[in-house]
Amino acid sequence: MKKIVLVTGASGYLGGRLCHALLDQGHHVKAFVRRTSDLSCLPSPTTDSTDHGGALELAYGDVTDYPSLLDACSDCHVIFHAAALVEPWLPDPSRFVSVNVGGLKNVLQAYKDTGGSIEKIIYTSSFFALGSTDGYVADESQIIERFNWRLPGFIGEGNDRFSFSHVDDVVGGHIATMNKGRPGERYLLTGENASFKHVFDLAATISRTNKPQFGIPLFAIEAYGWLLVLCSRLTGKLPLISPPTVHVLRHQWAYSCEKARVELNYSPRSLEEGLTEVLPWLKRSNLIKY
């Protein structure tokens, strides 16, 4: 059965790919976006389903603006709540609460106020919400910084553990959750657990570039983070890394997706497969050079 599906955060990387996949399956998609959003990751809106998939409708608003959200939820069968404020640091940290917590509360309230048409809400969160699993971790932006020669080595001692997953695998897991997920359950759409040293070494092998030879101590990264925060206060440009980010880097984030494998038939590709696809895409997008 084809459904009317609302996707919050539709202009984001995950949300945009999710909209494409839902359209390919013939669903009517309401992309909930702000009027200032960059819509380049979304296809052009259509009023009717086509031979190639479902219809896309733009619904303008903000998850912190309840009337616009309630209006977008009208007649929907499913809500994918993927909207979030994700930044390494903000001068006003209360914005994280208003968007990430207040936005979720508004989605749940809209569910209650729509009169029962909504069958399921799939809420997307970071596994950081589950807590660390000890050790070290690093941020995915390290890959771009590494290939642009702004990061001479890997962060930490190379014994961190982080879970890497391909965006299209995560999107497939979302749709499987819509179709087969049990209400009230939590599914980890994670992938291969690896250190960033292993990621960098593998990326170097794939791209035929030199492997990083040393680790950058976390105390040096933290000092650099404080400097970037100071520059941010002066320039208004958000920092690439911040002291709270370094706090995350001091822990390990390795998880199992076995439950999703069993219940959703989730089958993430390997880290090598993912990097083999991602590195050329980053190069074509002029985000990295090699």
C-alpha cells in the first residue's frame, strides 16, 4: 500500500536520500523544509505520481513552529522525523534543546492532534544518545580534512572504535522500519566498527595515497578547539571542532546492528565497499583531492 509520508529534515543529507528512496517506491512524500533551506538534494516537486515513482510535495515550516508542523502532518500515514540541529558548537546552546528536544515534542503532539491518521513515527537519532562504549572515537569530517592536507595524522592514539555505515544502507533500514519495524522498538542502523587509523589506512590504499604516520594527541586537538571557538565568537563562523567534540573523541562508540539484521533484514555494506564508493564521490564533488 502506497502511503503519504512526511519527512522532517528533508533538505539534509539523510533526509534527502530518504525522500528519493520513498519516491522510488511510489509513496507520496511531503518534504518538510524551511524556506531558507538548500533544496539541491531533493528532486523537483510533482503534483501527481509518475511512471518512475511517487509525488513530491514541499511543506514549508519549522519543527519549532507547531502550527506549520501540524499542517504538514495533515493526512499523513507515516512521519520520518530526521530534523535535528547538528553542529560542533553554538554560541547559544539552548538552540540544541529547542530544536532537538522541542522539535520531537512537537512531532509527538502533532500525532495526538491529527485525529489518528498517523500510523507510525520513525524517529532518527544519533547513537551518541545511547552513551559511549569506552575508548576513543573520531568525527567523520576527519576524512575530508585528511585528504585536503589540513589533518596531517589521525586524531588520538589509533585505538578508537567508531561505527561506520553507508547512507543508502541507513535509508534502506528506515524504510524497512516503516514496513516491518515493531512499535516502540529501537533499531541500530550501524555498520562496521573500526578505528580511524584503519579507515585512513584503507582510504589510502583505495586512493593510492600515503598512509598517515602518526596520531595527533587529544590535548592538542582540544587546545585547537578552544582557539576555533574564540575565532568563531569574533567572526561568526562556526568552528570545525570544539571542546565538546573532543569530549566525544575521548570515548568509544562501537555498536552491533544484529537486531536490525534479524528483524529488518538490514545488511550494511562493508567499510571497504563504502569507502570505494564514497571517495570518488567526494573527489567529484571537489570536497577532497588525491
